[in-house]
Amino acid sequence: MRYLTRPLSALTIATLLVGCGSSSGRTTVESHGSIAPSSTTAFREAMRKLWSDHVVWTRQYIVAAVANDPSAQAAATRLLKNQDDIGNAIVPYYGADAGKKLTDLLKQHITIAVDLVTAAKANDATTLGEADKRWHANAVDIATFLSGANPNWPKQTLVDMLNEHLALTKQEAVARLQGKWDEDVATFDKVYAQAMMMADALSDGIIKQHATMF
């Protein structure tokens, strides 16, 4: 896979190492979203922060969009930035092309989610069904890409995790649309917990594959 074979330049590696070489030894999320390699615990925390942002801003978009609140656009913009941040997080390990590829796939994930919410609000079953198929196909594309990057991420395991993420997000949106507030809140708790599980799975795979960087 051409995205995964491009090595980092010596200058890039040096820059990343200098960025995390403080006496605290903690991993940091740089301004461009990249997670500089350091201790495994701090790395996992930084990855969790990225995926926490992912589901929190997804929820903020759903809440605003369902209410026809003009803040929906700002939430969508911030949500798309999060996909840049997640893509940048893998750059130190797989290179800039891989980071861009992951960002592109995740942005498709978000734009399809917007289509789903729009179709659900309009009660357009045909468009909703088509968007849902694209959403799941995109999940397979993400799983295929990641499993090709790291043997510690089996494709079917990733597909299952991503499909659970889609199912819970859709359940959250539907509960919001139907005004089932208790279910809406309870589902978001499940969304958040599952996102943290995904973040840990991604962190564990990178740490295992690139143990010398930690």
C-alpha cells in the first residue's frame, strides 16, 4: 500500500522527537493535531482526547441540526477539523500520505453522517437508506486502510467496531429527532464509552507496532 511505505525524513523525525523531549516526558497533541511519541500512558490519553472530541462534536452537530440552530455549521466545521487532527495523529508512524488518506476517509464518514441527519429530518426513507449504505461502505474502507497499515488491527475487528459506532450514533440521532430525551442521553453515554474503546484499540496497535518510539 503506497500510503504506508513512505518513510519519514530525518528532519521530520528529529522535529517530532524534539517536540516531545521535555523533562515531563508526556505525549502532547501539537497545534496541527499530531501526537508526538512519548510514554504509552500519555499517548493513550492523547488518542482518547481526539476520539472524545469526535463524538462530542458529532453530538453537538446533531443537537444543533435537529433544532435548526444556526450553530450547526460551526459545530460541523469543528467536527471536520477533528478529522484532520486524527489523521495527523498517525503521521509520525505511517507518514504524511497515510495521515491525509485517513483524514479523507474520516471526513467522508462525517459528511455522510450529515446527509443521514438531513434525510432523517426530512423523513426521506430512500435517501436515508442510500446514505446508510454509503456510511457502512466507508467504514469498510477505513477498516481496510487501517488493517493494511498495522497487523495488530485485524480488518474484521475494525469493521465490527466501526459498525457499532455507526449504529450507536444513528440511535442517538433518532432518539434526538423523536424527542426521547432519556434515551438520547443514555445512548450518548454508550457512544462515548465505545469511542474510548476504539481509541484504546488504535493506541495499543500503534504502541505494539512501534514499541521503540515509546
